[in-house]
Amino acid sequence: MSAGPARLSTLDSGVRVVTEAMPSVRSIALGFWIRTGSRDEHHEQAGISHFLEHLLFKGTDRFSSREIDEAFDAMGAEVNAGTGKETTSVYSRFLDGHLERAFDVLQDMVLRPAYPDIESERQVVIEEIAMYEDEPQDKVHDVLAEAIFGEHPLGRPIIGRADVISSVPVPDIAAWHDGRYVPGNIVVAAAGNLEHERIVELVKSAVGETRTVPPGLVSPNGSAPALRFFQKETEQYHLCLGGPGIPRGDDRRFALRVLDTILGGSTSSRLFQEVREKRGLAYAVYSYASHYADSGQIAIYVGTRPDNVAQAMDVIGTELRRLHEDGVSEEELERARENVKGRTVLSMESTLTRMNRLGSSILMGVPLLTVDEVLAAFDAVTLEDVAALARELYRPEDMSAAGVGAHESSFRAALGAVSPALAA
């Protein structure tokens, strides 16, 4: 799929506009990216970024909530939003002929919410929190983040707390919006059948001429490994191991992606083969890595029945030690490298993926590489690069642990196979 090189313009207001032309498609994916998320919140504001993201869909002075829904439905367009720990995005994918209309509604939602009747949306988000509490395979990842980052906001769930959502007053929400949805904090990203200059014109007409410096971040201090357990009657124990990772802009992120693929990020990975395929101890077992502005996280997840917990932890502990002490083989490196290259190129056939990459990279100050440069970076990963990361990030005794299940004692006992100190 042909695509022009990405183009970036910084407007006088401070808004950055980044686009990638893909003349062979008939659609455009366009998103507003705002540098704010759950890590910017104080404890008593936990969830305000996510709640605000919901409220952007509830109406402006020009469009009611229903009119917003009908406008996108009438275009056959997708519209959605997401809140992360450091970013909020509101985006749509539509036919190229609908650019002006789609942009007009999106910019009004993002920049000028009116907060009409928000009580019903409080209930919607409280229901969402309740649903999340009922999903232990989701919740355990936040329990792990708390074990790794402690009291730092990176250790809190993005979704927030019901007591905050039920009581936060509209003026506080409006102040949060007005202080953070400011030009210096915003990137408008688009990919598809478009002209860069036209997108720039639309953004200029929508955004006022104020330049605001985004607030600074408080860095997470390196906490000691910790154990966190959430007691809940469940059919399975949902268990995670993890530790600090590397920041978004770290050049080693390519090596980490390859290493993660070898450990648990693919069906031929060590954990998938040893835990699921050979022993049948779990349906779901995988690893992943998250990146933040100044930090990161690596993690392993397994969901298994109570009588398999000890054996699953034993296998994972063995694989972690083997990875840490022996590194990986040339054959594994080659297979994982081709895997991530293939997945990268296949994902780039989507306008939405390209738009996401543009928006998040520019917003977080990560160099915007071409697809060929990304593939070259994966090709350059060596056995020693991977082994060095394995030694630094995957030492079993440096890992934190999290669990959701019936009895903490069974989890703690099984954990001895990974980290005796943590189990004690």
C-alpha cells in the first residue's frame, strides 16, 4: 500500500499537525491526541481523565449527544476514544469525502464540550468500573502496576474509582479540560487519502492562538519488588510477574520487542510452548511490555486453576532463569525478528494504525521513523542486545508479583519457585 512520507507542521498556537498520505485508499483516519492521562491525576482525581473522555461524547453547544451519534452514523463512520496513562485520543475513520463534516464535529467535541446532563454518564462509568472489577484477568494487570510503581500514579488503574466519578463536580472537570486540552498539549494526526495543507487549514480554523507549556511529570522512583494480592472467589487464579521496563524513546525498545516475542509474545514463544502446549496448564499465558515517557514495565500473565498454580509458577520461574542466564538462540532471534517485522508491516496497511503511530509518536517526542527504518532497527538487533536486556529486566529476584484469586497463601507458596524472597 503506497504512502507518502509523514509531514509535520507546528502551528503558531502550538498545535502540531502530522499526516501521512495514502492515495490508494478511500478513507481517512483522523485523531486528536492530548498529552494527559491517569498519571497526571492526584489520588483524589483518580479517573477524571477517563470520565472526561466519556463526556466529550455527551454534547457541545452546537451538537447534542444524539446529533453527534447521528452525524457519524450518517457518514458510515467509526468514532471512538481512549484514555491511557499518559495520553487521551479521540478519533474517527470516515470516507475521504466526509473530511470537513467529520472534522467539524470532532473538533467541537474535543475542544468545546458543554457538559449537559452528565449524571447518566456517571452511572455508565460506574457500571464500567463494576464490570472491570468482575474481570479478574483484566484487574490483575493493575494490581501488578501497583506492585511495581507503588503510590506513583502509574500504579493506579486508568479507569479510576467509583467514589471519584460519583462526586467530582462539573467545574472541576471543566477546569481539568481547560488546563490540559490546550494547543501545546495537542497533536492532530491523520492518515489516508488526504492533503496535508487541507488538514492544517482545518486545524488552524478550529484552534485558538494560545500556546501553553504542558505540565511536567513526576518520575516514578525505583520501588523494591513487592507482592500484591486481591482476594476474590474465582474459577482460576490470575497471576502476573513483572518489573520496571524502558521508556518509549529508548533505542533498546526494538530489542525488547524481539525479546518479548521470544519469551511470551507469540504462539512459538517459550512460555506458550512450555506452559500451554506441552503441559496444558493454562489457556492464556503471555508476556508484554509497556512504555512511558520516562519509564516502562515488563510483565508475564498466566490464568490457571488452583491445582495448577504451583506447577505453572515453577515452569515460569525455570524459563525466567534460563532466559536470564543463557540468553536466546540464533534461531529464536531470527524467528522473532521476522515475526515482529511481519506484524509491523501488516498492521501498517490500516489507516487507523498509521494515524495512531503518528499521533502517539509526535505527542510523546519519539522519533517518527519510516516503516523501512523500523524494519532496519529490528534487523539490527543482535543476540547480545537481547541477552543484555534479559539480564537487566528479567532477573526473577527483581520481579514484583500480583494475583487475583481465592487464597493468597497458595499464590505466595507457588511464588517461591520464582523468587523465594518475595514469597517470604
